[in-house]
Amino acid sequence: MDLKCHCLKLNDGHFIPVLGYGTYASSEAPKGKAEEATKLAIDAGFRHVDSAYLYQNEEEVGRAIRSKIADGTVKREDIFYTSKLWATFLRPELVRPALEKSLKKLQLVYVDLYIIHFPMALKPGEELLPTDEHGKVMFDTVDLCATWEALEKCKDAGLVKSIGVSNFNHRQLEMILNKPGLRYKPVCNQVECHPYLNQSKLLDFCKSKDIVLVAYSALGTTRDKRWVDQSSPVLLDDPVLGALAKKHKRTPALIALRYQLQRGVVVLAKSCNEKRIKENTQVFEFQLTPEDMKDLDGLNRNVRYITAEFGTGHPNYPFSEEY
């Protein structure tokens, strides 16, 4: 099945497929699975692939994309690939070298979307989470507007088609939008979003500014011990999701994905399991009723699985704001 026609137009004129394949793997997932899983996703019809420098798998994901181009399954322009600028590269002079590093790993000429992964800058260097001798994460002070200008230059240089942000609250988005001399608006804000954290206020704000909301952890999360409180509720076990899954003869995961699409949200689905990867593409085969949507809206309880604890003391920590 080709999901090519299921796209949203971004504010810069490019199109983003509304269903994306997420490549982040938890510490429990076997290393080296990203290449195989990304190939399976492309074979299943996924055309939007989401990765990041932080995930440390861009070589594998790049190999998968290139092999699917080589065997004629897709052309490069059929694939929408997202990478992310990690927090240790937010100084303006480090932005382009960071993007070039990702492109080199991927062995691609350009990425379709490059986004600031988190608004909290960390001390530059080779370590992903630089810590001092007491194990405390070391912050950096960077003007995000200057970071954004460096991203705009990467777009001018043709290294990236579209630029956006991730994990920004509405104030941080406004700061970019109100920047004097802004040349390109962020096309998206990628945030945690699922029925337990439906982000309705942030979604309304983004829609009012013609910014697409992209949902990660849309099925809850991989419950990676490094990032997620193990006592948090398991989204896919929710009885409301279960009842709707029965009603529509689908899985709870498909109900959670469909919910986002009907709200105008681009949704990322992550799985290394071939059966589930294929299953997730069935999201276009059914429709939730207005009542179903209302029931799902009612599940919101502001449960945030990914709290980004490493940045809690940072002046740009985004999650202290309501949205």
C-alpha cells in the first residue's frame, strides 16, 4: 500500500506524510535492528522516516533508505526523512557541521526536515549528555533565535528542505515567530502527544500559526528505563482504547494513531515487529465517529512519559509551562 497521497502541506509549500515511522530504539531493543526495521517499514508503505543524531542509528537508517532506492522500491523524492539537531550543537556555528555530520552518516545529499531536538542547550562536545565531576548535566547558554538563523542558512544552502522544532512550548515558538528578520517559520513542532497527553492547547496554538504538530510517543512509549517512570500508566491497556478497538475490529494502537490523524496531527508509529509495522498502515482504512473522538479526548490526564529530566534546571526547560 502506498501512503503517498496521505500528506499535509507545510507552511513552506513542502508536503509531509501524515504517518511516519519512528526509528528510536530503547536500550532493551537489539542493536542493529534499525536497518532491517526501516526496510520493513518502507516495504509496508511508510514514506516518512523519523530519526535523530541522538538515536545513534543514522548510518543504519541511511543504509535502509539507500537500499530501497537501489532496489527500485522508492525514489529519493518519495521518502520524507527527518533528522534532529542535538542539544550540544545549538550554538549557531555548530548547526551546519552537525547537519553535515548526519548527512555523512546517512550518505544523503539533503534531509527533508531538520528540527531542533530540545530547546535546552548543553555544553558542546562529543558526549550526548555532558556531565561534571558530580554527575550533573552541564548546560550551555545559547540564543535560540541565533540557532534558528543558522537553520535558515542550512535551508538556503539546500542541505534541508524544511526546518522546524521539537519539544518547544508556545512561548518558545512565539519567540521564534516574533524574531526580527524571520525568513522561515518553523513548519512543525514535534512533541509527545497521545490520549493521556492530548496537547489540545498547544495543537490549537500551532494550528493558528500554520505550524504542524507532529506526535511522538503516540502509542505511549517504549518505557525505556533511562527516560520513563516505570510506574506510569500503560496507555495501550486503557479500557476505553480497548473498547473502541473491539468496536472497530482494530488494535488499541490503531485507535490511538487514528485519533491523531483525525485531529490534523502528523503521527509517528514506532515498532520493530514486522506484523505491527504492517498493521500500523491500516490506520487509513477506518474512521472514528465524533463520539469516539469525544471519548478519546476524555482520556487526557496530562501524563507526560518523556519529562527530559536532564534539562529540568535549564532556563529553557519547556515543560514547566501549561502548553
